[in-house]
Amino acid sequence: MHQSGAIAAAVLVAAAAGPAAASPAFEAFRQVCADSHADFAAAKTALATGAWRPAEVHAATMQGVTVAESVTRAEAAGPVKLTAFAWHGTKGAVQISACTVRISPMPLPAIAKEARDWAGFEPQVATPSQDVWRYTSAGSAHTSLQPPEYNAAAAGAGLEFFTVSADGADTVLDLLKIKS
């Protein structure tokens, strides 16, 4: 079984187990988006392997950004579907990339703890339907940022926004990176 196929199968098994169900789904997000810090080339490579198949995703990018390239893929195993959308582009001299994985169905509470553990600190925004982290990274270490630090982060390693949102019965994991 391909690695992505194994992830989808594990999501099915874990989904039946209850709250710990997020592990395989979050692992898919980590492998495709998070470990590369939303690097488009790395996401595209990860989505070209295993059971990921081309998919039609009508997802929006940021207003005013000229998108250079995007890729969409989906993977299904029974009732669980992972849909990934990654893109990169520019707005003036600013480089922007994003990588999103929608997990369907997956309630937000099932994955929120894993997102917090991965980030390494509490989100700056935490509501019942959305958590948001703003940080810069050095390898796997994330440093929480406040608004006055955004420009320096974007000029350095990059400013990253990690959002975990509920969308009906689904959870959407989105990583956006801005680099000037």
C-alpha cells in the first residue's frame, strides 16, 4: 500500500476510535504542508506520490496575488476524504505560498490538540470554530509573533499563519507563508 493510501486507511480506523482520530489526518497535513512551511515545490512533490489523485477544487487565493502555479489533489478511503490545495505566487516583491488540507468529515475538536502540539504554543486566536497561530520558523521550532514583529519575520525566515477551522462537519488546516 502506498504511504498516502496507508494514511487514508489509518484515518478510517482512527475515525471509528473517537477523539484520537486526528492523528493520521494531521500526519497527512504535516507531510504535505507543514514540514515544508508551505513550500510549493515540496507540497507538489508530496502530492505526486501515493494515493493522491487530481481533484477539482474551487478554492480562492489571496486577492491581488498573481498565482504562478497551483495543484489540487484528493485521497479517499470510505467516508473520509482528504483534499489538498497548494499554490504560490507574488504580490509585488512579496512571495506568498499556501497549502491547505480539508479533512471530511472531521470535527474540529478531534484535531485541535494535535495542531497545538505541532505549533508548540497556544494559538493567538482561539474560538470554538477556529484557531490561528502567527509565527516564524527555524526548522521545526516555531516562534510566536505579535503584529509589530510581522515585517521583520517576513523579511527573514518568513511570516507563517496556521489556521485550523471548522467548516460544517469538516476541518480545514491551512498554512500561509509570506516572505519579502
